[in-house]
Amino acid sequence: MPLQSDHGNSQEARRRRVEASTPARIVVAWTLAGGLVAGGLLVASVALVGGSSEHGSMTVTPLFVLGALAGFVHGAVFGYLGRYPHESRLDALRSTTRGLLVAVPAAAVCWGLAIMIALSPAFASSRRWDLLGASGLAWLAGIGVACWAAYEGWRRMRRVFARWPEHRVGTLILLGVLTLLMSRFYAEHPTIWGTDLRVTGVGAFVLALGATIWIALPVVVLTLRLAHRGINQLQHWHHSPGH
């Protein structure tokens, strides 16, 4: 019996350590994935003509930085809001800080991968098979990081949704926003903000998905949370003595 108890305690302690590291993992995953998707996959999906491939490669760094920053902010928010019952706010903040310390040097490596991904159309057109093979490995690494970020994000978002009373309404609203953006972007492929580079159908999907996650999601969550709080306060005021 004591041995079984010790084994159970060790498993519980291991599970809690894994859960405590979740904010760090989602910060690292979303920071790297944000930079790779914005600076690499999105630029590579742009319909480039003539000599515009050089122009496209020049947008890698600013888009990578913007995507990484957006990924970090959203990863930190999800890591904080989706913490487990035994996690304190301070524990989540400490884990987020550890994740940032790992994400910064890892982002430097992913920046190089983003450049190789963004230049893959140029390598293909010039038939530089050695560089195209290297960019193919960069593509695999980028897709792997994106899948890891999706997995970590889905696990944490389930925690966030469990603590979000309006998650059904919010999910329907976000699906509607995504559908609207996809139909709008497919009807007229937009240009990447701040450039004259027009995206392809794949890029339109990436932009629609990114706008839904990075812009619409925080707005919808905040709006519904404030509305829920306002309704509760109004009901409390209505049922208070003297009203």
C-alpha cells in the first residue's frame, strides 16, 4: 500500500509539473509559429511576378517580428486565462517568463527558417535544387512548429472555454467571422499590409485565420465577458433591496 501511494503521489506530482509548464510551452510554440507563418508561409504563398521575389524576401523580417509578437501576446494570454485550478496567477506568470527566455533564442533560428521558406519559390524558379532541398526541410520544420502550436493552443483553449460561460455563443460568432473573412478574401485576394504583395488563395486563408485568431478572438471574448458582467450587475442591482 505505501508503495502504491508513493507511486500515485509521484504520478500526481509529474502531472502537475507538466500542467505548470503549459504556459511556457504555449508561449514558445505560438511565438515561433506566429513568426514562421507570417514571415515564411505567408510570404511564400504570395503570387509574385517578375522581380518581385526580392521585394517579397525583404518583407520577411518585419512580418516575422509582427507575427512572433502577436503569437507571444496571444500565447501569454491563453496560458494565463487557461490555468489549472491548482495553478496560481504567479505560477502562470513565472511559467510565461520561462517560456519567453526560451522563445527569444529559438526565434532567431526560426527567422532563418522563415527566410528559407519565403525564398523557396525563387529557388524553384531558378532551379537551385540544393537550396530548394534546404527550403523543403525548412518547410517541414515550419509546418511541424505550426502543428505543435495548434496542439498546445487547442489544449489551452479548452481550458479557457471551460472557464468562459459564453463559449458557445463566442464560438458561433468566431466561426461566422472566419466564414465572412474567407469569402471576402477569396472573392478579392488582399495585399499584405504595408506592401503591394497580393496573396494567393492559400495566403487568403492564412490571413483570414490569422485575423480571426489574433483580432476577432480577443474582441469577442472581451465583449462577451463585459456583457456578461454587466448583465450580472444589472440583475444584482434589480434584486437588491429598495429596487
